[in-house]
Amino acid sequence: MSERTLYDKVWDRHRVTELPNGQDQLFVGLHLIHEVTSPQAFAMLDERDLEVAFPERNYATTDHIAPTEAGKRERPLVDSEAEEMLSALERNVTESGITFFGLDSGKQGITHVVAPELGLSRPGMTVACGDSHTSTHGAFGSIGIGVGTSQIRDILATGCIAAEKQRVRRIEVEGSLGAGVYAKDIILKIIQELGVDGGVGHVYEYGGPAIRELEMEGRLAVCNMSIEGGARAGYINPDETTYEYLRGREYAPEGEAFERRRADWESLRSDEDAEYDDVVTVDVDGMDPLVTWGINPGQVIELSEPVPRPDSFDARSDREAAERALSHMDLTPGESMLGYDVDVAFLGTCTNGRVSDFEVAAEILSGRTVDDDVRALAVPGSETVRRRCEKRGLDETFIEAGFQWRRAGCSMCLAMNNDSLEGTEVCASSSNRNFVGRQGSKEGRTVLMSPAMVAAAAVTGEVTDPRRFVDDTARTVSAADVEVAE
């Protein structure tokens, strides 16, 4: 097993005892709550006449069912089930004394956007939430774990969960990103090379030159999709980029307290001679932007690569999965994804719903308009993100281009509100999952890509190399440049 990594150090700090079943009892430093997975857990506490043990370590918001159209946020919500879930959350947090970032708080948004921007997520923490993308918080050098309803109950009642320690894989990301290539492309490349099951039984430690060059919002995007690679969690060792991002945040320590904590955070970094269970190198130097062609995040290619043939995969299960994907996506193996028609452009989510994501997209949209046949939604990951974008005038760029500028929420990532695909629509999406039916229609098709490529697709009405709009000197590819597989 690994030794002297950040994961080992954080785990040891939070380990209370070994349980009779061999698992560890792990203390949870920060618990994030939303409206979908928590009502049953609170009900379990009521049945046992238990109270929340550490209300000050719990923070709640509403995101999955939150309406993103401004006129549909009035209470009661039009969707009766959504209103029921939201009302239950409001009641539970009020009775338990838990801080709640509600629709009218000005801080509402997706849990994995809200907690980082408020300074709630910090190095060395264990962070838990009833959502698989809790891995996002590892960008700070914490361990983010997605949990189920029974574990939410345990956290509420005791502040702890039962957990098994994982192996640690170090992913050394070599090289430097070119113009028009982003953090989203890095994590898609990692998943392409290691697979959607490659991380099972592991947590991923991301490092190397390409990771060090990323700002915090890019690091958040990388860690966010660790779960799509099968890993239990993903993290990046804290450094100056981490500390400067946290400085001055609402819930972050201040003054001398911050400096004391910073010294402690430094000590948690993986040691130079740390031992890993596995080390993998991924080279992103000269890498083209990536785009999915199938129905899981591992079915992904660089824009210069053709859609693979099923018989190019060794495992029978992979060949069968490729055949299902090609049929659903209506693709021919060997062809390029460039020029693939798009009906919907969706920018947002806990992967790419931050200010920098909207800035990149706005650069492409400035002076351009959305294709007449494309429905385009821009959904900030939080109300704070929305205000910051509007202060910069980014909302005007989106609106003038033909995007719908929405309020904060999970939106079309998983279509638990009115934001969904219709029929066989194809969506150019900055989200993290392209599963069949994920965006609300079993016939709908999702193509994952960076925010820049979403903007480019919105303008052209098809999958397009975003470097056409980002840098006149950047190398770009077209469908004619893709070598068709024989």
C-alpha cells in the first residue's frame, strides 16, 4: 500500500478506529447536503430520535431540481415533487441548525461549485456529499467522497462514516497545453488512456507540469471527473495556486490564522519519497481537443482521430459497448466527429460552470451568433458565478449571441428540472456524463467537450475545432484532415 502520500496523511488524521468488519471509522470534516439524497437520511434520524451531531460541519444548498429559468423560481415550485424535496430540505436544515444556501440566499448553486468558492473546501479535509462528483474538492488537496443515503445518515448522527482505504495511483501529466486545449481535455485524455474502470479500487493523485500550470478552476474540473475514470476520489497537492485562491474567501481563515493553517497544509503534501501503488504518465504535449463519440466518458477521441471500429478493441465487452454506442449515436466507424450535427449547446455543471469557463466561451461568442438550428443554454454553477459573470458583462455576450442566460443549478446535466433534451436531439455539453437518457431523453445524444468547443458548436451547428476561434496561429484540424481508419 501507499505510504507518505497526501491521501495517507489525511486518512490517518481522520481515522477514528478500525471497525470489527475491517473498515475504518473515518471522521468527516465537511458534509455537503442537497435536496435529492438527504430527506431519507433525516427521516432515519427522526425514526431513531437522533440529532445532528455537528451541525456546524454541515452546509446545504439546492441544485439538482433548482429551476434555472428566472420566472420559475417562485414558490411553490411548479414541479410538485421538486417542491416536496426542497420543502423537506428547508425543514430539516432549519430544525437541525444547518446553514442553508437557498434559492433566495444569493449563494445558491451546485454543491461542488458553492463550497470551493466560499472557502469551505480546504486542504487536508475529508469532504463528503450524497453526490458522486464530490471528488471535485480534491483539487484543494482534500479527499472528497461521494456517499449514499445510509452514509449521510451516519454522518449526520455521528460525524463519521465506515470506509475502506484505497490504493493510490499517481498520474504524472507531462507536457503543456496549447491554445484551445483545456483542463477538460486533460481529464478526458486520462479517461481515454486508463478507461472508465481503470481507477476502481484507487484514488488518483494528479501531478506533473500540466497540472501545476492549471489555475484552481481547471484543477476542479480535472478532479471532478475522477469518478468517471472509476476512481473513488482524485486530488492535487496544494501549492501557491491553492493558497492564493483561498485567501480572502468567506469561510477561509484570515490573517495569522491563515498563515498557521497554510504551514500545516504544506506538511500534508505527498513527500518527495512517497510510495505509490502505481504510477502512470500521460503526455498532453501537442494534444488536440477531445470529444466523446459514444455513451460513456471513456469513448472519447482527439479531434484528429477517427471514430474507432468495434473490432479495434481487444475485449469482447468493449467491442459490444462500441457497437451499442455507434448505433445510438448514429455514427459510422472510421469517420470524424468534426461536422457532427448539434441541436443543443449546454454550458454549465459542476465540471465547467465556473467564471473561467464562461470567459473562454464568451471569447468565442463575441461578435458571433448561435446557429439558427441550435438551442443554447448558459447555466452558471452558482449565483455567485452568475453575478461575477454579469459584472464582467459576459451575460450580455451570451444573450447577444443567442444563448439563454439562466440561473444557477444542475440543469441539463441530469435533467431533473425542465432543462432536458427532446427526442433524438444531439447536445454539445460541458457536463461530465454522456450516458443514454442522462439528459432527459432516451433517444437523445450527448457529446462531451470543453466549454470552448461548446461555444464553437453553438456557432457552427456542428462539432468544431475551437482553435479556429481562439488563436489565429493555433494548429486546427478539419474532417478532411482526419485519417479514416481502414
